[in-house]
Amino acid sequence: MEMIHSFVSAHNVIISAGLLILAYIFIATEKIPKVTIALLGAGITILLGLVSQDKAVGETLNPHYFINFVDFNVIFLLVSMMIIVNISTRSGVFTWIANELLKLTKGHPIKILIALGLFTAVTSAFLDNVTTVILVLPITFAIARKLEIDPLPYLLTEIFSSNIGGTATLIGDPPNIIIGSAAGFSFMDFIYNLTLPVALIMVLVLSVLTIIFKKKLHADADKMAEVANLDNSKTITDKNLMIRSMFVLGLVILGFVTHDITHIQTCVAAMLGASVLLLFEKPTDILRDVEWNTIFFFIGLFIIIGGVEASGGIKLMAEWILNVTQGSQEAASMLILWASGIISGVIDNIPYTATMAPMLSVIEKSMGVDYTFPLWWCLSLGACLGGNLTIIGAAANVIVSENAAAEGHPIAFMRFLKYGIAVVTISLIVCTLYIKFMYL
């Protein structure tokens, strides 16, 4: 074992990078569950000594202790928001809001497309994308059946809207949670810096989709009347739960917004909110619905990337970026934005962002906060918006695709790609102009 450790120590950059690349490949192929790959890779990383099993060396804390590489701000924020959302959803409040919005459209198919797009985008900014599409899918299929039209335009709009809307806030998409924790950005930092481009992209994408799908979205007047007169009186299943959960969710978001004044971390505000709601529930019932696969995927991934960081591999990547761009802030920004947009459409944006975030932290140490500031937003915009490129680009895409196939409306990879390329191109062009105008 000593011989193995000495060999690993001599080639730690190559071995740690090789493990990360292997993990990426297996995650992309989806032959083995990604949580299994992440935990297996983490175990091998620790076993090979790329990160240390010891908390301290003598009386000195060990900086390479494997736990140090797990970002618990991210973990606790994710778990807490999952608990809050799971409890809030049980009251039926989000379905009630969606139905009320649909009634306002008077059953007009084009107006329904816009309403579903806006509802999905706004909801995705405050709930995770997967929860949002799970909420809206049953409503979508029910509306399509009532109007006797193809649900595909609505499904595609919901996918694109969930990824665009989730880009706007700290809690909207997991990559933003990683970036917020690594860069030290608050909830309001994301609102100030990302709301404008996201809103503009949303308007442009909805306009383009409306033009593309206009010929497919026609319905009889009597069918439209059915949607206009939806019975929404029994959607709220538990009024007390709705009031309680909305009040707590409001306080949690207020805690996020006032972080700069109170200095209470977002994960702490979310933990307090989740704990208060759990006082009125059976914890075992709620915790059963937490996406533990996602949580342990994050933990394993952080440890694998920790191996690359401890070996100096992340520093080498940062130096490569600076050499290629010759220290140009504009070149580095555009490289990160467009590379993130394209790569995140092909592979999971979570491991990509988790790899890039420590690299930008290294660049920040050598080049300064002002130099790196726009680079963080380029990473966020590229990683989140790039998920719209392919049907496997984001978890929400896969959920919608699987549900659509089960309902007899499969979404072909190449058909989605045709629309995805247009949406991502529009998104990245808007982001390019925004970054250049605002920061460079």
C-alpha cells in the first residue's frame, strides 16, 4: 500500500484528473446511476490518498482532510429547500396558482403557451426546476386533452422556461448554489446581476416559440370555454398548511434578500424555515421525499474534485485559462460563457460547475476580485442556460421527456436539438452583449 501511495503522490495531478474525467464519462453515458459513480469515485479518491482521511496532523488541522472539500453551505441549502418545497407542494397551492393563471387565458392556446412559460420561469426561480416541471406537467396534459391539441409546444416551452427562469436566482438552479457559495455572492447579488438578461431572454424565447408553434395551436371555442371555466375550488387540499408554508417560505426568501444586512447565511435561513415546518409534520414522511440521490451525488462529486484541487490540478487549469486568454478579461469571459453553454448542453451542468468554481477561485486569488467578477456570471449564465441545448442537458428536460413518452408524446433527441440550438444561441448572444455592456 505504501508503494501505491508513493506512486500516486508522484503522479497525483494525472491520477486525480483521470478519475474526474472517468466520472464525467460514466455520468454522461448514464449506464450506472450518477450517485453511484460519484460515491465510488470519492471512495477511490480517499483510498488512494489524493485527499486525507485524517482531520489533523499532530495538533495542526489538515487542510487536505476530505471533509474540507465538501461544501456544506450547498448541501444544507439544498436539503432545506427540498424540505420546504415538499411540504408547501402538499397543500396544492402551486397547482392552484397555475390553474388561476390558465383561467385568465380564456382557454386561448397561444395565451396558454405564454402563461405556462411565464409560470414555469417564475416558479423555477424560487423552486428547483425538477419540482416545477413535475407540478406543471399534469396540468399541461389535462389542458392539451381538453383542447385536443398536441402538448409538445407546451412541453418544450416548459423545459426552456424552467432552465431560463432557474438562472435568475441563487436557489433557482444547483449551479448557482455552487457559484454563490464559492464566490460569496448573496441572493440579491444574483437578482441584481442576472434578472435583466434572464427577463430579456425569456421575452425573446417566448416570442420565437409563439411564432414557431402558432400554426399548431388552434382549438374549438367550446373546448376553450372548458379551460376558461376550470373548477379550482378543491385544488387547495389543506388551507392551514398552505398558510403556514407560504408564510415560512416568505420569511425564508426575506432572509435571503436581507443577507447583506443580517449577515445570516442563506443555508441557515433555509434550515430554520425547514425546521419550523417540520414541527407540524412527521419528519420521516417529509425526509423520505428529499432527493437524497442528488445530495450524495454532490458530496461524492465535491470529494473527487477535492482530489484534483489538493493535487494542484485546479491551479494548472486556472493558469491554462489565463495563458490561452493572455490575461484578457474579455477573452476569458467569452471563453467561459460559450464553453459553459455548449458543454452544459452535453454533460450534467452540476459536475461541470463544481469543477469550474474552484478554478475561478484560484483565478480570483491571482488576478483579483474585479477581474473575476464577470467570469462568475459568465459561468452561471452558460451553465444554466446551456441545459436547453439537448434533451439530456438538464434534469428537468429528462423528467419532461420521460413523462411525455409515457403519455404517448415522445420527444425525439434531434427534434429537441433543432429547437434547443435556436434557444441557446439566442440566450448566449443576449448574454454576450449584456456581459460586454455591463462589465467589460
